[in-house]
Amino acid sequence: MEKKNIEWGKIGFGYIKTDYRYSRHWENGQWDEGELTDKAEVTISECAGVLQYAQTGFEGLKVYETKNGDIVAFRPDLNAERLQSTCDRLIMPKISTEDFIKALDELVKANLGYVPPFGSGATLYIRPFIYGCGPVIGVAPSPAYEFRMFCTPVGPYFKGGIKPIKIMLSDFDRAAPHGTGNIKAGLNYAMSLYPGEYAHKQGYSENMYLDAATRTYVEETGGANFLFVSADGKKVVTPKSDSILPSITRRSLTVIAKDYLGLEVEERPVRFDEIPSFSECGLCGTAAVISPVGLIHTKEKDILIPSGMDEMGPVLTKLRETITGIQMGEIEGPAGWVHKIC
Ligand SMILES: Cc1ncc(COP(=O)(O)O)c(C=O)c1O
């Protein structure tokens, strides 16, 4: 399919309507067949579970054109599994991994003209989501659900090179112990809007959240997990907590750190007061892969990360190059990591 006439280098991280999206309906205990539709709008009851009680969860992944022209997705089975755990926690019906990947393949093949060309820096972002569309007035699970998956081309996250960001320690909490921090529930993001806007107004790109119970340990930001590098550059340290989202990027980077770069990896609770002992700090997630952090603002002081505000540190740079090399088909990834769509 011919590429659409889009200035790939100029698009940002926004929504561009594409030709088709996938839609599947659940009612009376079962999913229907599911189909592609050209209708980007949805009509639901005013009393839908999603509108009244935020019964919705979502996923985010990217599709790439590789050097040899293949169209691939990176570990979509893990997005399917994470959506399943979101559905369990929010009492929504699940989509099997097989059906999730079938929907992905159909969606991408129907919108091939929107897959940005290799080397453009842009990618096709995929947004799967499930929401309660049936009416509920008492607080209860919805009697009907919709699974949808749409795609939109997105530009390179870092235009004009990767620059370290400044973040701030938030006074707000992101997730309670035994709450919903470890699933991708819409409600987690609704409540992060206020602290997010507050941080932006103060001149910071993101919030660092601490554990809500003791405010001692580093959790994550509103949309990414943390990675730290030890002072000697030989160890990658990443917070372990039941209330952070299990990032697919982070889980992949820890494998790369061990198996491709020969680094030691520690996944453990990370105390906030340990941060000055690290040489590099980064945020990892699908959108930006790794964003280097140069400064963490707190009310008492600013913590300067030794890798500084000019460029990404050497260990995070190697991790980033390796994972993007695997995603773009330039480096052979572990078996099953790259799913070929066509
Ligand atoms: C709260 C949160 N943490 C971490 C991540 C990164 O996860 P992933 O690497 O799977 O994109 C995301 C984005 O999905 C997120 O929303």
C-alpha cells in the first residue's frame, strides 16, 4: 500500500485519524466476532460504566517499519497479557492473547499507508482499550463492553536530539498499596492530570512519585518506570514495587542489560535517599524508549545526576541503542520479541 502523504518528520505525539479501527462487542457473556470499521466515533449509553465509574483500561504499543521493509510490533503478547490483568482487576471480560494479536495484525494491514517509513523516526502508535459501555446506575460492573484498537502515526519523541529532562518530586501519590498502580486503568491517568499540570507549570517535565505508605522508596512517574546506573557503570538498578506498572520497555531493557551488555541488574526497592549515589537516571516506556533525567527537584534541594543536563549517559545510551536496534531489525533480538505483521 502506498504511504500516505504525511510529513513524517514533522508530526508530533498526537492523534491523526487513520482509515480503520478494530471493534469487538461483549454482551450476554460473550464476545462477538469483531471487525474493522471506518467509524472513529462511538455512541454509548449516557449511563455507561466507563462514563459513570471509569470502568476502562488501555494499552500502548508501537509498530515499526524495519530496515528490510518488514512491518513489526515489539512484544505485543506482553501488552495482551497486561490488558488481561487490567481486565481482571476492573472486572471486565478479557481478550485472549491470540485474539489481541489477530486484531493488531488486521488493524495494521488495513492502515499500512500510515506506517511511517524506516529511518523517519516516526512510528505507528497502537491504542487498544476496553470499556464498560452498558448502563449501570448503582456501582457495579457494566453489563456490556467494547474492545477497540486504533492506530495513529506519531513523530519521534525527541525532535532535534535527546536532551536530559528535569523532573520534580511530587507531593501527590500515584498509587496506594494494594490499589490499581500495577494495571493500566484509565483512572490512574485521570488522577495524574492535576499533579502533571502542576509539575509542568513549575517547569518540570514529569513527577517522580514515592511509595504512598512510607514516602521512602522511588515508585515511577505518571507514564514511565525508572532506571538507575551505579556509580561504576556496571549495574542497572530499577525499583521493584507492587504498585508500579510493569513496563514492557523496562522488562526488556533489564534482559538487554544482562544478556547483551553484560551488566548486573538489580530489581529491588530503591530508597529516594540513594539517588545521589547513582551516575545515571532515566525514564523508560514505549513513548520515548529512554528519557535521561538530569535533575530532580525537591523542596529542600535540587539533586543533580552526574550524567548532567547536556546528554544521555553512556550506559543508558548503549541500552537505548540496543533496544531500538532490535525494534528496527538491525540487531537480532531474543526469540519472540519481534512480531512480524507483514
Ligand atoms: C504508569 C506507567 N508506567 C510505565 C509505563 C511504561 O510501560 P511500557 O514500557 O510498557 O510502555 C507506562 C506506559 O505504558 C505507564 O503508563
